[in-house]
Amino acid sequence: MSGDAKRLGIIETDLQKAPFVVYLEGKTDVDVFFALLGVPRPVSEIYQNVYVKGLKDGGSGGSEVKELLRAAQEKRYGGVLARGGVFGVIDGDGRDLQTLQSLFDAPWEGPLFSWKAYSVENLLAKAAWPAAWGSVPDWAAVLSGYAPYAALNRVHVHLMGALDTLRLNRFRNPEVNTPLMRDQDLKAGFSQDKHLLANRDVEGMFDTEAATVRGALAASLDQGHALVNGKWLVRHHALTLNPGLRGDQCLDVWRDAVRDAGGLREVRDLWLRITGHAP
């Protein structure tokens, strides 16, 4: 079965469960999503005739969300606001706030949306803070502490683009029905594109990206949340404050606090736009 045929099978099965389907990147994103709506997660994953489905147990499922939406569009299963169909929401993954706003706020109609933050976990910090954990952090200071990591990862993205062109971003394996490659075949490609890696000033690249991240933080918290990974706030910052908890327990406590506080308005508004109903 081809990849698209498998995806269409998944889509059609999911649409049998509810007239609206919303795909999220990860399975744990579903809990966070309902918390941001300010409602308990239903056992059936169906709420107000909407089936919310997380795709992966770990890592990024953003590419698969995109592929499902592409397959749905081709078969005219793509979502239409307030009418039904297949929608998806993916992480911002370091894109600038202006871009993310254009892919989230009205008049954007989807069906693929992006959170206005690096990841959905950033939105927990924008929504609420567990009272048991003490006073609300100075988020500008907290995010600033992670700026070097955000800058380093942005350098990595740039270098991976060059490695991708050189086809050095992953292991290579011989392919069936394709002649084995020789030394000179591989070296020809390296020679053609070696300028992509030659004389790279990685230190200078890091300084540039660090300035970008800190400039965003100085401009606004929202811009900082677009460039700093919110998973670090759960898996490192909250965990450091609560050494007796595991990372998943920190997420549970924070998620429950957000739900009890009524969620986050921008996510509740997105739900209203997609479904035509307030959560």
C-alpha cells in the first residue's frame, strides 16, 4: 500500500468518528490542547463533534500532519471553517512571530495552522502557572537563559541545509535497481557544492543567531516564545524547580493548572473559528 493510500485510509477512518478531525503532532499534545481549551480531555478524544488526534509518541510529527493535510486536500477532505473536514496544527519550530501569526490568526482559514510559538508547550507559560510552584517566573529572564541553546539550534538548521544539499545529512544505503555508486560519483557532488561548507564562520553564525534570539526577547515575550523551545520550560525549568517530579509529571501539573484557569484565549478562539462553537 502506498503512503498516500495509507493516509487516506487513516483520514477516512477518522472522519467516520466525527465530522471534524484535528491532527496534532504528538500524542501528549492532545492533553495540552484540551487544557488550553479549558476543558477536560474526553475519553473518546471527541468533543463537540471534533476528533482530536495526536500522531507520534516522541519527536516531531509535523511532517506527517502536513502529509495528511495534503492527502486530505487532494481528496477534498480538507477542512472548511465551521463546516467540517480535516484540520491540523503544528509547532512553530523557530519561525518568526509574524510568519506564525499569518498561519494562525484570522483571516487565515487553514486547514493547516501553526501555533504562535516554538511549540505547544510555550502556550502553557502564556496561560497559567501552578500555584503550588510558587510565584510566576520572570519569563523574559527564563527565556533569556535558554538563548544560547536556541541560537545553537538555529546554527544547526543552517548547517543541515548545506548538508542536505550535499546529501550528508543522513546515512546512505545502496538502492535496489540502482547501480552502486563509486568514489568518483560521490566526490563529484561534494566538489560541485563544497562552497556550502567551505570557510564557514560558525562562531560568527552563532553570534548572529544569538543576537536574533535576544533581539526577539527584547521586543516582546511573544517573539521570544516563537524562537525558544517551550519543551525546555517543562523538561528543564519546571523540573529544576520540582526535583521530586519527572518531566511528564511536571507537564501534567502545569496542564491541569492551565485547564483550571480556563485555558488560553487564542486557542479557544481558534477552536471557535474551526468548529463554529465556543469550547
